Amino acid sequence: MNSSEVNVEKRAAGRSLLHNWLEERATELLDSSDSRSHINRHGHRGILTLDMTSKTQDETTVKATFTAPKGPGIRQKGLRAELLEKSLIKMISEQIHAELNPEPPAPELNSVTRADFTAGGFKPVRPAPSKECDYRSDQAITYWSENHQKIQGVTAVRTTQSPFKKNASFSTPISERLDDPMDFTL
């Protein structure tokens, strides 16, 4: 593969940046040895060092230049003074924390029933029934039973006590209905 074929392949793969021609020329010979995808994944070998078996250093220039300051190497205070200082710092910080962050007051655990509906002096008394009712046999009083005459599509009502009971007057033959009074006369 000669240099003109390499240049054609490079132009097809991607163009270089405007001021990046110096680096492109420096790596032109290295680009021809491997495929473009391999170079993009692993980079060029042999640009930074000629020793291919060497490993990168773990220490950066920042780590090498700027190290943490070291103390004098000997104790400046006695052990008892250090323990006293630590205990005073701990005690004062707990006091300041207690002053700045007081514990919240205990919440009042009242339900709505206890707070609003339990009033003192109230004696519940059931009122006496106004008339005798038998829940097993009497018709229940509902909105529809009170307003059955306003409902559209309901067959003729024979008694007001039970307006929604079964009524087959629309399908009964006329010969069987002769002795019954007419629906509209009720």
C-alpha cells in the first residue's frame, strides 16, 4: 500500500481538523499499520515511548509536587491535655447543638372524633318513633319511591305503597282484563 492509497483511505474515513495537520502528518505512518477502529479504541503505539513493555506510572506530577504538610513528629501536648481538650470540645458542641436544634414538642394524638365530636355534658337520647314501622314488610322510602310519577318509562302504578312492584297489565290479554278497572281510572 503506497502513500497515495493511504491518503485516499484517510480522506474517506474522516477529515482532519483545520490546524491539526501537524499531528496528522506525525501519525500518518502509524495509521497504516492497524485498522481505523483499532486505532480509535487503543490509540497509537510508539508515540510516547519506544519501549513497548513499559507501564504507565501511578504517580502524577501533581501528587509528586504537592504533598501533604507533615507535623513536627513529636507530641506538642501531653496525653491528658489532649483528652481534656477533646472532651471539652465534645461537651460544648453537644450544648450548642441542643440550643440550636431543640427537640420538637410531643404531638397531641387526637382523632377528629375525640377533638370535635366528644363534647362534655351531651347525653344521647333516641327519639320516640312517630308511627309504627315494620322493616320486614314495609316498602322502603327513597327518592324514586317519592317521585315515581316524574319517572319516564314506568308502567302504570296501581298502589302508592308499592309503585315498583311487578305490573303485567301491558301484556295481559284484553279478554282477561275486562273485569279489572282501567289503569287510567286509578
